[in-house]
Amino acid sequence: MPTEETKALIQRMINALNDHVIEGQEEFWKENMIWRGPAGIGTKDSLKRFQDEHQRPFLHAFSDKFAVEQIHFAQGEYAASVGYQEATHTGDWLGIPASGKKVKIRYMDVWRVEGDKLAENWVMIDILDFLAQLGYDIEKVLKFIGSKPPEYFDEQVKD
């Protein structure tokens, strides 16, 4: 796909996400797309899993979210974006209770287009900065996590 068509596809998809469109994403994504998210969210190996396990929980937690792109570029079938989501933390997310605070959730995305749809997406969401905005002392959080063996968390958190 030529660069300009890639950029246009990404922009249409971002506009739909900013309008909180979940159903209808088939217009932009292949059904067997792969979304590679950060730790805590993980990889989603289909559009349905992406919608059910990331998009819906994210919109529940940030019901007024709006993406602000700071950098956007494309070359051939690849595109990338850096920006942030402006949002109010209105619902639980990743086990973090709703705070009611206005936040900026920084992100980086890289997409690969196959044919005329998105096939892959690599995503970095700055979860540590989000926690800092909620008032968590990140240094203390990381020291606490590092002081415990992995099994500790299996025992503490039951699904």
C-alpha cells in the first residue's frame, strides 16, 4: 500500500476510535489482526479479542477519552504515531480503581498494513506515568514489586 493510502487508513481508524466506535472496526482491521500491547494487557490475536479485551475495558475506564497525535508518519505499509489520550479515569482499569482524575495516557503505535487493512499493531502505553498521575510513587511501587517473588502475586490476586 502506498504511503499516502496507509496514512489515510490510519487517520480514518483513529477518527473512529476518537468517536468511540468499537463495532465497525472491521472496516480498518483484518479479522485475524494481531495487537501487541504492553505488559498487563498483552497480545490480542484477533479483532474480536482486541475489541473485547482492550477496547471495551479501556472505554469503560476512560469514557471521555480522546487521542491527541503529536507525531505521525508512514512509509509504505508501515505507519507510526506518538501521542496521548486525554481522559477522565471513570472506571477500573487493570485492577486500578476509578480515581475520577483527568489524565494524559501517553502512547506509541506502529501499524503494518496488509492489502487495504491493518494487520498488526505494536503498542506502548505508559502505564507507569498513568500511575504517577494518580499519585502513586513509582519508585516505591517498583521497589515493592521487586521485593516479592513472582509467586507472591499469584497468591494475592485471585481472578
